[in-house]
Amino acid sequence: MKLFLQILLIATSVLLIGAVLLHRGRGGGLSSLFGGGMQSSLAGSSVAEKNLDRITLGLGAVWIISVIGLGLLLKI
């Protein structure tokens, strides 16, 4: 069980990093520094962006569950 949770944590960590990097910048951060702020504020959110949001939230939930599970297993 511990090995499964460790593998799950590593896999979701890598996928979560990729999902966050795929998001479009919303301005006010580093994306606006390089000129991406104006374009992102004019464009509406598409279906792909909404699906990416859902995938990111799902991966985050699995990541948190695996961290809590590993913490409980290592506590014993």
C-alpha cells in the first residue's frame, strides 16, 4: 500500500505540474510581464480551458489524498 501511494504521489505531482503549466495566464503575474496579460484578458474561457480546470482540480484532490494517506501510513 505504501509503495502504491508513493508511485501515485509521484505520478500526480508530475501531471499536476504539467496541468498548471498548460493554463493560460490571467494577468497580474509573470505572464503580464512578457506581454501575455492583454491577450488573456480579451479572450473568453473556452471549453478546453474549463476541462483543464476540472482535470487540475481532480489531480490536486488525488495528490492531497495520497499525501494524507502516506502521512497516516508513515505515522504508524
